[in-house]
Amino acid sequence: MNSAHNVDLTSFNTLALPGKAAAYQKITAAGQLTAPELVGQRRFILGGGSNLVLTGDFAGLVLHMAIPGKRLLKEDAEAFYIEAGAGENWHDFVQWTLQQGWPGLENLSLIPGTVGAAPIQNIGAYGLEVGECFHSLTAWDFEKQAFFPVDRGNCRFGYRDSVFKQEGWHLSGRMAITSVVFRLPKAWIPNLRYADVNQELAAQKIATPTPQDVAKAIIAVRQRKLPNPAIIPNTGSFFHNPVVEAAQAEALAADFPNLPRYAQPDGRVKLAAGWLIEQAGWKGKNLGPVGMYEKQALVLVNRGGATGDDVKRTMAAVQADIRARFGVELSPEPIFL
């Protein structure tokens, strides 16, 4: 393969942070990953760069996953099975499935990134996580020099988590997802668990929404709340919603009755990180060239000219403030390179 060298990665991460890759190769076919010269190199697997904080130069090979393709793999009496290449744009893929009459992913509309990255992060929004619609994937293992399948049961999906993060496979560059298969049930039921979505549909006077109606409502809500990375560089929600023990949630609720909290199956309680950050006064506040977005306190933005160090400085300041005020630890969603 012919790799480019000393490549500027600023345009390959949605926070528009500066940094260069010692080597860069765009992967448009799974077979490229089998090249012998990739063995033994330090690697980083890059998707859409929408969940990445670039902290400087990378002294290794960046493999930019751009494998295209999407198709109906098969169907049975209960579901459609849709396969997509790892490099497909996530939002475009979701809209395509709706156009084909295969609903189920509409609540994940307008999430930035690629299909291949979706199961790593177990992306989620508005009452749905991708793991709920996931069937299987194919990946290349650089150590074993083989393609291998992974089904849903082996993914160990959790809140913004998966076996790929737990084992560090994605960050170490050991494996690269090449394609993903989604299982979309034929018996479609609208997922309207979030008030924002219901309010948007009500404003449009839609009482019985179609999948396209739900997608349009979610797109409208997201566009109101979240900045376009092409205009204001960001990675979407920057912090995980913290999950705490029930006793701690009760104690916080006694002091802060308006604190949004959501009971979890394991008895713990999920808190709204955006609410905590806003109550601490960080909504719209900047620390140098980095700040928290004025319309959604959970979104960290690059106001212009920021570096990875600037992002880490603001992140640490927000974490320290939330820890001091609420006794809650915030952890970042994006990965750091």
C-alpha cells in the first residue's frame, strides 16, 4: 500500500484540533487490511473523527476506515437484516434504511460518525442504543491476521460501552471493524420515550407518527440543541451521564429537587450531566478557546484555535467543579489520541 506521510489531521476530527500523522492510509476495501506491511506498526483506526480528542501528533499509522456499501442482507418473518460498510456515514445510512421501508434506527438520526464506529461506542439517543438493533459485525484482527465475526451476545454492550472499548481493541489498533449488520424488526413501534420528541410531534400536529416523522422530529430537536461541527467544532455530548448509587441520588435530590434522574435496571440511578454542568454555571462559559455550548451545557466546543491541551484543561476544570459541588465524577465520552 502507498501511505501518505506527515498528514495534517485537523480536518479529520470534528473538534478541528491540530495534529499530524506520521503515516496515513485510507481504507476503502477490507482486503487492504491484510497487507503484510501493516503488521508490527503502531496503528490508530479512524472513523469519522466525531468522538476523538486529538492531543498532538501521532507517531504511527492512521488507518482511515472508508469502506462503502449497504444492502439488505436477508430477511425472515420477523425482521430485516441490513449490512453496511464501516465507512458509511451513520446519518446517511439511517435515512437510507427509512427510505427503503426498514425502520428502527430513526431515533439515532443526525448522530455524527460512521457505521463502523457505532457499535464501539454503543451510540445512543432519545431512548435507543445501537446495541438494541445490532446483529453482528466483521472485523480484522491484526495480531491473528484473520477476519472474525462478532455477534451481539459477545459485544458486552453497556452505556456508551462495548467489548471493543473494554478490551482496548479500538484504541490499540489491534482490530478494525469492516462491516456491521443490523436487525430491524418488521413490527415497528415508535419509540417516543423522550418528552422533547413528543413535544416536537405535537407542535407539528402529528398524533400518529410514521418512522419518517419520528426521524424529522429528532433531527429538528438535535439541530436546535447541538451545534453543527462544520460551523462550531465539537464532538457532541462530551461527558457521560454519570450513574451513581441510589442512596447518593436520593441525597442529591433532597438538596436539588429538580435534578433529573433515571432509575437503572441494576438499582443505580443515572443523572443528567448537562443539568449538573449548567447548574455549576458552565453553560456558555469559556476557558480560553474552549467552552461549553450556550444551548447545551453537555457539549464542549472549540471557539477557534484550540489545541488538545486546551480541551483537557477545560475538561478538568468542569470535572473538578462538578466533583466539588455535587460529589459526582464526570468521565469524557470521546477517546484521546
